[in-house]
Amino acid sequence: MAAWRIRDAHAEDLESVVRLWEASRAAGVEPVYALAEVLTSAAEDIAVVATVQEEIVGAAVARRAHNQAWVVFHGVDDAWHGRGIGPGLLAAVETRVAEAGPSTLSALVPAAQTHLDAFRDAGFSEKKAVRYLERRIRVQREEMALLEELGGRVLPRGLWDGVAGMRTEKDLIEKRLVLPLAEPALADRYGVAPPRAVVMFGPPGTGKTTFAKAIASRLDWSFVEVFPSRLAADPAGLAGALRDTFHRIAELEHAVVLIDEVEEIASHRRGDPPSPLQGVTNELLKLIPAFRERPDRLLVCATNFIRSLDSAFLRHGRFDYVIPIGLPDAEARAAIWARFIPSAAATVDVASLVAASDGFTPADIEFAARRANQAALEAAVDGGDDAAPATAHYLAAVSATRATVSADVAGEFTEDIEAFARV
């Protein structure tokens, strides 16, 4: 089935909005808002449409009222239900509402409307006694500018579910990190302190950055990635730029902060006289306790070389957990392959690909899969047929792909788990 996309509605799209509104009414669900109100809001306030090859298959309309915005219409063609269009439309409306200032996006739906999955999938919660749903917009207008200055963003929902396989790591992170942060009252009841800072370590390409982003998406928090290499160019120097960045992050209401390749600024301190980086390491060690004092934020420090980190950096009290993120096991590799094999290639022997890709990172598998898909496409064009990718295409791509992680590095990682992991 063809892909869909979402864009702002144009004046010529109002006819399709009318069609969708009338289709909803014909299905026995009387809309809360009259057609005239919907069209007025579509023309004067916020309206987005979902299209498939320029054909409009869904629409959402909202209007602003002081510090609140209301969804006055939301509809998707029957043939396109269950494709993610409904939540996508609501997410697009929320983005435009956030830019305009309101802090809450609400919806009134007819009592006869029993299918509310699109709203729930988009993060709305249902209020009891009335069919009233609202969603708190996490990043308010006053925070948007700061978030942009920091290079941060609000990530799409659903990234957590999009992490294929890696069930052991996902289960650990879900229980240790996400649960206490998402349910602080429940955590407090059981005497569990929500984590404030963690280290993720493992070979390159195993998904540490992906997990950090997925956590932010799962919590519905802002995501800020701090790049030491970029801060080094600041006139204030790396230590000063790092301090200023953390002070500005403190102004965000909710945030997951990632420092990738943290070994660049937290390596072993040695030498006499001290190197310039020692001052940066000292600064970071002072910033982490202050960061931990604020609730609703999580610092994730990721490293490929945990052995190079300063011993004081990893001590208890500074980081709640030191989590290994390793190579995907067979189950995880099967899930990752499934993400990149098109549905038309139903005869592909996934088990053989899983076996052949032992020792591959998720990034390695993605590269091999895309290479195989491209080879199959070119062969189909050159041969004049439309045969789907076959097992041979993927096995050839695996053979031509050099694994990111060598056997020696994998062995060292196993040793590092024993020496450093704290879960």
C-alpha cells in the first residue's frame, strides 16, 4: 500500500474536509462541532491533512482559545484506518499548537464514538464521566527557543517500540529507568529513587544513542545531545561551554541529556603538569551532582571505551547504573532483519540471515539489508522483471559487509561487563 504523508491544509482542501465530516456523520457518529465551525477553524486556525499520492485520506482541525487548543474535527477514510494516520494527524496538530503558545490540547468526541485509539496512541488521556480527552504539551513556547539553542528537540513518539529486538536491554532499561521516571509516585511508594544519571557502554554501533533517544520518546521528554567536539570551539573554552550548557539545560522542565563518546572529556586524569582535558573532567564531575538535584531529567553518558574513563567518574553516587549495550542475540537479529526486509520478500529465509550475521551490530544489519534491497532493485530493472529480493541477495550483502566489532573487541566487552556493569 502506498505511503502517506501529512501537510498543512490549503484552501482547496476544504472540500475534502467536508467529505470526511459528512462520512463521519453518515456512519452514525454525529460530530460535536457543526460543519460551519469546522470550516471556519480550518480556514482561520490550524488544519492538517493526510495524503496518499495527492489524494486526501484524513484531516484534523483545531482552534486555539487562550491557553488551550481544541481538536474540532478528526477523521480518516475507512480504508486507511489502522495505518497510523490518526495519531500522525494529532501529532502534527500538536506541533503547530505548541508553536502558537497553548499548553493543553483537548478534544471533545461524540459519546457514540467508541474507537479512540488514535487519541490514545497520540498521548491523550480520557477524563471520567465525560468524553473529554486532553494531552499536556510537554514543551511550552517559552522552552522552545531554549531547546533550539541547545540543539535539542522533541522526538517523535513510538521510538521505543521501534527499537527492534534487544529484548534483554529493553527490559532492563524499562524497569530500571523508564518505570521510576514515568511513575514517580509509585516509585516513591516502594522506596525507589528515580535514576538521575546512567552510563551506557558497549562496542560501536550497538545502539546506545538509539536507546537514549528511545527513552526520551518513551517518557515524552525533550532530548538534548551534548557534543564535546562542538563545545571545544566555544570562546569560553570546553569547560566553560560545558558549564554554560548544563546551566541552560537546568531551565528545561523535562529532559534526557546525552553525552556521547563521553571518554573525550572524562578520560583518566594523569600527568604532571595536568593536561587541559583534566580541567574539563573536573568540571564535569562537579556538574553531575548539581544535575542530579533536579527531578524530571536523566543524564545518559555513552562510551565505546569504558576502560578509558576516569575511575572517579564511575563511582557510586554519581551514576545510578552502568548498563552494557552489547551485540544483538539471535532473537534481536531476527527482529532487526524483519524491519528491513520488504513484505513482498516473503520467501526470504530469515533464519539463515540470522546465523550469517552473528557478530553484527544493528547498524551492520541495516547496512547489509539496504545493500541487498538495492542490489535486488537494480537486478530487477536490468532484467526487466519485478522479482522480490531473495535470500541470496541478503547473504551476498552479509558476506560483503565487514563487521564493526571484531572478535577481540567482543571479547573485551565481555570482560568489561564483569568489571564495570552495575545494573
